[in-house]
Amino acid sequence: MIAFLQRVTHASVSVEGELVGRIGPGLMVLVGVRRDDDEARAARLAERVLAYRVFSDVQGRMNLDLRQAGGGLLLVPQFTLAADTRRGNRPGFSYAAPAGRARELFLHMLETARRKYDPVESGRFGADMQVELVNDGPVSFWLEA
């Protein structure tokens, strides 16, 4: 599984004009699911996101994780992260998990995160979403599990 993690001052996701998730300072994470992913990887990625140290300590060093910083977490499913972009001018999606399986694994990651942390918000799987965020730093990382 893939997580594109961004430290934000705030972020939100809407579907058809309806706000479905919003956080203040914290992490907005785009989540992609590949064909060979499973529940163990989904749980591992949730834990990595929660434990990844991207917030500043009193010395200004990125030394605090989300739990220590006390920010919000917004998980947003994004099919296109699993694209094969190595050749040509058009992405291929042979590496992406089928929609049903990807939905199951995204929801497993979401529930794992919610069991371990609060607040956790999310986008809506399979929906045409509008995501707004202000990247703080900017600070962005690509994580895999």
C-alpha cells in the first residue's frame, strides 16, 4: 500500500458539495492500494502514518509523531497512486487492486487508524472528491507498507 502523507495546517474533502471530512493541523494522507496488498499491509501502513515523525519539537526538529503533536488525520483513497508511470505519456493501472478489494483494504486501514487514534476523518471511496489543503512547510512524504 502507498501513503502520500502531507503535513497540513488544515484540510478537507467534499463530495458533490457536501463536506465529508475536515481537520485542522495534522496529516492529510492520500492512500493507494496495489494488487498484492493485504490486511497486514493496511494495518502496518496505518501504524506507520501515526508514528511517522514530521512535527517539530521545541528545538524545531521533526521529532514528533501525530499522537505527540495532537493533530487530526484525514485519509483519502486515491486510485491513481497505484499507477504505472514508468513508460509513455499515459498511466497504466495494472498494479492497482480491483475496486472491491481496494475498498476493503482502505476501510481496514481507516478502522485500524480509528482504533489507535482520534480524530480520524476520511474521504469517500470511489467518489469524485474535491480535496483542499494547505501543506505546512511544505512537508510531504511517500510511505509504503
